Amino acid sequence: MSPNNVTPGRWISTWTAMPQLTEPDNLPPAPYTTDGLVLAGSTLRQSVRVSAGGSRLRVRLSNTFGGAPLPVTAASVALPEGGRAGVSTIRPGTARPVTFSGRPFADVPVGAQVVSDPLDLAPEPGSVLTVSLHLADGQTSELVTSHPGSRTTSYLAAGDHVAAADLPDATPVDHWYFLSALEVRAEPGTAVLALLGDSLTDGRGSTTNHNDRWPDRLFDRLGPAAGVAVANQAAGGNRLLNDGLGPGALARFDRDVLALSGVRWLIVLEGVNDIGTAPATRPAQRRVAEDLIAAYEQIIVRAHAHDVRVYGGTLTPFGGNLPYDDAEGHREAARQTVNDWIRRGGRFDAVIDFDRAARDPAAPRRLLPALDLGDHLHLNPEGHRALAGAVPARLFTG
């Protein structure tokens, strides 16, 4: 222990989930949601896979989109049974109580977040942790902060079970609620790679509870010795310019990237939803391509001001997708214009050619069939492996 009882190293974000306003269909099911009240008298158990390990741990809760204060009565962090994601059971005796400013509870104001006190828990790189929250009184609003695209099963149960080895009669839901980050006290050389993206990066097409999104596969490929933590700040349906499912990337950039603990690198893979939702006319697509390029430049300028290196990802094909692909090819022309600028504009610190990794060489407007989830827009698990393989490891040295 160093002087003043401060553990050597620095705090970094080892896992993140982009906060979103929960859509009605993604709220906890009855009886956990009633008129104007969510999760009253309930325990919420969620599992997440950290990237980098560390000597201590902190939990970050978010009430960014809450319509009322978020009253967390008790919380714990534990090791899941078998070290697996998406299970309701924890290893007996591993639950550690979480405190906030020395208190066992937290009242998170509307629009705010809270960071827990450090826990004497040293997670291994790539390990899974279970976070349990008990809300005795519930949140008195149906405006709730969550991350619907968890690709990981969480569990709801009546009563206070934050330290229980199992949850009796638990209800499974494939969403994360309230939990926005885990931070670890890492070695000084460890730094964070942030990812700004949409459903491709959020993991659409990956396997539930297997943590095989391309960001997960990239961390596995780099290995713990690389000293890279991965903070996935993507959301399905997200756009760069305007709000979609969640705030647009330009609007959330400070909160979701620059405010992260220990961020050094950023990969931007976003823009397909802007192209796909703009009118399929030549003027509209010319304008959206110009606006995307201007948005990338804004991100680069703002990131460089914080000494963050920015890597541009080329946009992957959507030929054959309905409704994004259009017969006249106006949207494809916009995608090509954007990709040409990413490759040749010289503004990004490096270019990651996701387009080349995912496209069919015989039909470059389309995804390679072996990587296509089936909708000609999203990738299957092998497609996620291909995107991870397109990222050069050398980008994270020095």
C-alpha cells in the first residue's frame, strides 16, 4: 500500500453500457412495473464481463434518464456460479456489500450518476461479475435508465436477495438496468479503448450470454498483457447526427467518451443508421454524407483536445437490406463517399477497414454471406470475429 493508503495505479473503466431511456416494451415485466412504479420491493441481479483486471473495484450507477430519484437500498458484487454470464446464482460467500460515501444505500438524483466506494475485490481480466441491487421502495416513475441490448440475461425477484446464493422464482430479462460502468484500480500502463457505435458494436447477431460481440473478441485477441480495457459505448439504432434509440453520438460524446476514466483511444463505427433513415434521394444523401464527414471531424477535434487518439471505421455494406437499400443506389453512393473520406481524408489517426473485412468480394455492396445474420445489415458471430480481426493490435502500443 502506498502512502495515504492509496492503492498504486489509476482508476479506469473496465466495462460500460451506454445509458438509454427505456422504451415501454423494455421495462421490467409485471409485477415489477406498475403504474408509475418500477421494481418496488425487488432485487435486480445482473452479470457483466470486465475487460482489464485490477486490484480494487468500483460500481457506477446511472439515473441519466430517470423521471424520479433512483433509491437503491442495498447492493452487492459477487462471483457468479461457474464464472458464467447470465446465471442467477452466485458462489456462496462471495457477495461483497457495496457502499456509497460510507453508506449502504444510494439515492441517485434525476439525471445524475453515482460511483461506489472502492471494494477490496480484484477481478481477473476477462472475468464475469454479478451485481445485485435491491430497491425497497422502487423508482416512482416509468422513465427508467437502462441498456436494452445487453445480450446478457438479468434476473428479477421479489424481496431483498442481494447476498443470497440464488434468487427464488426469478424472472429473466435480457436487459441491463441502472448499471452503467465498472471501474478497476489498474496498473499505470493500462488504458481504455472506447467504442462509439450502433447495433453492430452493441452486439446485434452475437450470442446471448457468450460475450462474443466484436469488441469482446477484440479484447480476447489482444490479451490481458496488452494493457487495454474495452469500454463499449454503442447502442442499437443509434445515429451519429440525430437522436434515434438514445441520444445521437455527437450529443452524448462528452458523457460517453470523454468522461470515461482512463480513455486513451477511440474507435468510431457509426453512420449507417444516419444514411439508412435519410430520404433515398440524391440531394438528401449528398447532404447526409457531408454532415457525417463534418461530424467525424468534430469528434476528432474534441477527442484530440483530451489527448485521445481516434480511429475511423469504414461503414459496412447493407445491400439487399430493407428498408435501407434503395434501388437507385443513392444510399450506397453516400456510404462510398463517407468511406472514401475515412480512408483518404487523413483526419483520423488510423483507419480500420471494417467494410473490407465484412463485404462480399464478388458483390461489394453486400455482406459476405458467411458473415450475414440474414437481414443483409447485421453480422452473425463469425461476422463479429471478422470485425475484431480487422483491428490492428499495433494501434494500442506506445
